[in-house]
Amino acid sequence: MPSTILVAGGAGFVGSNLALRLRDHYPEARVLAVDSLKRRGSEWNVPRLAAAGVEFRHADIRRPDDLVFPGLRFDLLVDCSAEPAVLAAYETGPPAVIDTNLNGTVNLLEVARRDGADVVFLSTSRVYPIDSLDAIAVEEGTTRFAIAPVQTLPGVGPAGIGEDFPLAGARSLYGATKLACELLLTEYAAMYGLRTIVNRCGVITGPWQMGKVDQGVFALWMAHHYFNRPLAYIGYGGTGKQVRDLVAIGELCDLVLRQIDGIATLPRRAYNVGGGLASSLSLAEATALCEEITGNRVEIARVPENRPSDVRLYITDNARVAAETEWSPRASPRETLVAIFDWIRENERLVAPLWS
């Protein structure tokens, strides 16, 4: 059982929720969340952390000196920090993404090496190459693209994409930095005996997510319906048939707690983690649900052209993580979207400036 826990990216959507759950699950532990508060809205999580007894420090993982805490040694490090937007490299240039996602994680791994801490690393489904994902055979239905029964690539089947899916090829700078971090975790584990867990997460969503077009799309979709703001189907003919699976943040936290409790016996390898086929939506299907839940219909533009690094379909095959942890997601897409709706309604005055 960990006694001193460091959560990097601890004021972000995933990090804050994990820090709160860790505080609850290990009541005797000291939980420290660090964050640069760069992302708009992350500052709103600081009071939530404080109210639950989670310590917060303003720190930038790109600066090793920010990760020096005199008198503290950590036995668990949870890395949720990242520049998670695929388009960020096109907007800010590669160095900013590399500095945060790669160099920042190296600095955190040095903390783990110094203290002998266990490491849980939140990676991404974006480690899989774009060309290979686009080569998945699909069938086009009325509201979505679906995985075809016959495939030529390994690691893809009716349940989705597994860990044996090919890794050779370009994947976006975001995905490349996260895959590089996965490789470094393997080396640190081998060289220094660190116990590590890697979760390649699909779309994570739920209350307190400040969704944007290229990160947090389902929270964004619900927010724009709630506040009657326009949206757009971008790419793939502007049909809104591109598909993602979504996992509720609470269910991801359930998994991470299981992994931490079982880290002594779990294999040191990566796990694909997501909602799976049963919790997948196309944008068109998400629109229909948001209309049903909010009672609002918003203007939706149709942009046929793809953006850089767009992916037509990603659905997680959770077979490996389910077999080794006995975890499986249970929330339906509708339940998850209703939870987001309820959160927005309860915090309308706080969050309205983000979306209205």
C-alpha cells in the first residue's frame, strides 16, 4: 500500500479525478498533486483537491527543480501530465510538445528512480500509426463506420484494436512522444527494477472535463448542446460517421486502483484501455443523444476535408486488461453523457465562459 503518492498533471481532468480517488482509497497516504495550470479550467480543480485533503503544488514537469520536494520520498508516481491535443504540434511547433510529453516524463522517471517508486503511466491510443488505422477495413452504415468482419492487419477484430496492432509508421507527434515514454519506462524498469504500468487510453470523458475540438470531444459535444453553440462534422465527407469509444473517468480510476493494488504481480506491459465496442459512438450518434438529453438542437456545419492526423475509427479491445485485472467498463454512453449534462447544469455559472 503506497504511503506517499505523486500525481503529475494533478489538476487536469484525469489527474485530479485520480488524485481524489487515491486520497479516498488510501486514506492514510499523503497525496501530492502537481500541475502547471496551463490548461484553462484546471485551476478550478485546485479547491476540489484541497477540500479532499490532497496537497497541491504549482510545478512544471519540464523543470527538474520543480520536482524537488525536501523531506519527501514517493513510493508511487502517477503520470497524467501531457500536452494531449494532436493538433498542438501544428500550432505551437514540435519543441513545446516534445518538451512537455517526453522531457517532462524523463524528469518524472528520475524522481521514480531516485525514490524507487512504482509508476503508472497514462499513455494513449494515439501510439498506433495513422496509416495503419486508416487501413482497417470498415463498413459504412447509416450513422457510423464499423469494423468489417474480414481484416488483413493483426491486432484488429470485431471487438476493436488490441495491443498486437502494428506500431510501425507515423502517428502524430503527440503519439510519438507518448510511445517514446513507454519505451523509456521499459528501460527504467529493466535497469532500476521499477514496477510500472502503462495504459493506452482511448477517449476518457466525464464531469469536470473542459472539452475542446481535439481533446475531450464528448464533453465538448454535450456542452455545445447545453449552451446552444454550433458544432461541425470535420472530415470523412462531413457525415459525422467517425467513431470513438469512450470510457467514463470513474471507471478508469477503478482500473488504476486495481492495477496499483496488484502491481507486484501484473506483467510489465502496455494495456489498451477504453469503453470498448459497447461504449462507442459516432459523432452523429453523439449528436442524437445530446439532443435527446438536452432537448436542444444546434447548428452543425459539414466540412468534408480531413484535418492532419485525423482517424476514421478507433475502438478499444479490452481483452488483455480484462483478463489480467478482471476490470471491464459498465457505463453506457448515455449514462456518461447524462453525467456530463448534470455536471454542467449544476456548475453552469462556473463553466459557461468556456463554451457560451
